[in-house]
Amino acid sequence: MKKIEIDPISRLEGHGKIAIFLDDNGDVANAYLQIPELRGFEQFCVGRPVEEVPRITPRICGV
Amino acid sequence: MPEKFKFAFMPSASCGGCEIAIVDIDEVILKVAELADIVYWPTALDFKDKDLEAIPDGGVTVGFFNGAVRNDHDVHHAHLMRRKSQVLVAFGACAQMGGIPSLGNFWTTEEIAHRMYDTVPSVVNPDGTRPQTTFEVPEGELTLPRAMERAYALDQVVDVDYYIPGCPPQPKWVIAAVEAVASGELPPKGTVIAGTKAVCDECPRERSEEKQVTAFKRIHLVENDPEKCLLEQGIICCGPATRDGCEAACIVAGQACRGCFGPTDNVNDMGAKLASAIASIVVADTQAEADRILGQLDDPAGYFYRFGLAKSLLGVQRGERKEGDE
Amino acid sequence: MKKVLQQMGVDPERLRLESVSASEAQRFAETVKGFTETIKKLGPMPKGVEDPAVAKEEVHA
């Protein structure tokens, strides 16, 4: 099948890509949203003093 | 009519705050628009990788790269930006020294993924599904970048010309950088476009000649004197080892500095510098007493390398870690 | 510092802080000898983790 990739998704914070598969008629057979990012906030906040966490987590999204 | 410059903005493992910092220059953005064409900025406009790839090498006058280098796609982007840009700027703390995402270097990527996809209380993933770099679906194949074994700062991957520090960078330094480009008077390669002293020099609080700390305190558990230096009151502040230019914004807001502008000049390892600065203000008669006071810090590496873990000279070591150590 | 090293994944035994005055030549020699032995036993520190994507040179068509 023909695959169209939109990479990156633009005009947003963060990363995303979309894969669209077209059948022989040119109709959309399926589309997939993928997130190509891993930063690990869920893990690296562990062990930090609790009063520091509100200074770390805003860096998830700066918008 | 003089030819316009070409600017490119590449996000990486970032939060978008650096790109908001560009927008925060307010009406000066009009000057930028006069000065330059933006040839790549997917966060703000509809650009794709192929648009940047189509530009001849060196065709971008100044490339601004923000975010840490965390997956192999980020590495590709770093090399791409370096090839396409005459001048490459590491924009923001993540690009300068790894930033907050580089705190992930305390763990292996597998440990991080295990937490994210298996053990975090808010996740429901009974089959243990994980992202894959390639995956077959009925219609064809999907691909994803590979998260690397560690996070990197930009200059650990490609040659960098300038740094605009901060988390986020401040409009006045973004403007200073734009003006330097406009005037053609660029500072020496490798310059960090910010102040040249330490945050203490801009800090409005009073400092006495000698600091003598006999106990460390957590800022939310004590009433601190708003006129007096935080460190003197036993509250960890990274000001002494941090480059200034931010007008001590965090301290003015009642919080301690956490070092987001990176180290002052001539510092090879910011964490080591901070450890030294903090240890030097402790007053104790015996080694045991000194150990006891310093032992009050539960997370020294997290304080000393908050924004710059990727640049520690120790490198990323995965030695024996016992349960409970982070 | 030991806690910092521990957090960073470096064996804290690789750091020793001693206070030895200029007149304690004997103790200086013993301290250095003893620590050298410790380090030899521990062996070289492993190279820091690097990712192959960064180590390799990118080549583009």
C-alpha cells in the first residue's frame, strides 16, 4: 500500500508523526499517530526533593 | 536591497519553551522578519524535514537548535542543522548542557521505559506494549526513532558556534543575539551569549563576607529572611557557580537559583564547582560534624547537575547502584 | 561527594579525602600508597556510556 508520512507534525509543542496508508483506490485504509519521543520525567523525578518537582515538571511543556 | 539572512529553528528533546522565548521578544520579531527569512521552524509554521534537506549546505545563515539530543533522529537533526547552517547556536539549557531531560542519564533507557510503560501508577498496559523502532501493521510498516542509551548536549554531537543559555532563554539575550547577527559583529566562537559573572553579582539579597552554614534547610520548611543570601541561611542556591544575565529572576521571585544559565567561564564541570562551593561554606569542628551537615543533602547530584547532567566530566557511569539510590 | 559519586554511578571508594600536614611525611607516604593499592584493585573506571548513533560519523548521499 502507498504510505504517506507527515513528519513532523507541525505547529505544536512536542513530536508526532502520522502514517497514512492508501488502498488501490486512493482511499485511506488506515492512519496511525506515532509519538517518537521519550524523555523520562516519570523516572527521573524519583529521588528528587518534593519541593524541586514543581520546578522540574514544567519542563514537560514550556508553552 | 541586501539579501535577507536565513534562520532555521530545530526542536529536539525539548519542551517548546525556547521557541516561546523567541515569540517573547514581542515586537522585535518584526525586526527579525525584516532581517531574515525563516526557512525552517516546524513548531510555528508548516515545515517538514524535507524542506530543510532541500536547502543547500551552508544555506542557512544562523541555525538555532533547542532541546537535548535524546534519540537517533535528534542526532540526524543535529548533523543536518550543522551542515545547513553557517552559524549553529545551541539555544537553551537543553542544547547547551542537556537540560532537564538529561536527568534521565541517572538511569538506563530500559529503566526509564519500564517505568513509563509498565510501572507508573497511571499507566494500564497489561501486555507490556512498548514502542518499537519498526512495527508491522496489516497495511505496511511503521517506524520510530530509537531512544539512545543516554541524553547528550548539542556540542557533544556536533560543533557548536554559540550558546544562548537559560531554561527558558530570556528575551533580552535572544534580542542581543539577533542584533549581533544583524550588525555582523559576532563575538568569538564558543561565546555564551549572556552575562560574564555569577548570579550572585546580580542578586539583590545581602551577602556577608563569610558564609557559615551549620545546617541545610529545605526552602519550603523554613521562613527565610527575604533580604539575606539564601545560602547563608542554609538553603541550597546554585548562584555562585551559575552565569549571570538573568537578573537573578528566580531569587527575585523567592526561589533559589538552580543553575539554568550554565556555569561561569573557566568551569569544566559545573557539578564539581557547585559541590566545592557548597562544601566551602560549611562550618564544622570535626570531620564527623562536617559529614553530618553535608549528609543533610539527600540529592546532591540532583542539585549540582540539575540542568547539566549530560556535561558531567564523570560521563554516564552505570556502576553498582543499590536499591534506594537515585 | 561520596553521595554525589554514588548517585552518578561511580564507586565512592574511588574518592578519599585526607588531611595531612606538611610535617607528616610518613603518613602522607602511607596514605598515598594505601590509596594507590585500593585504586589498583578497583581497576580503571569504565568508559562512560556512549550511544553508537553519536559515536559513528554520519555520511549523507
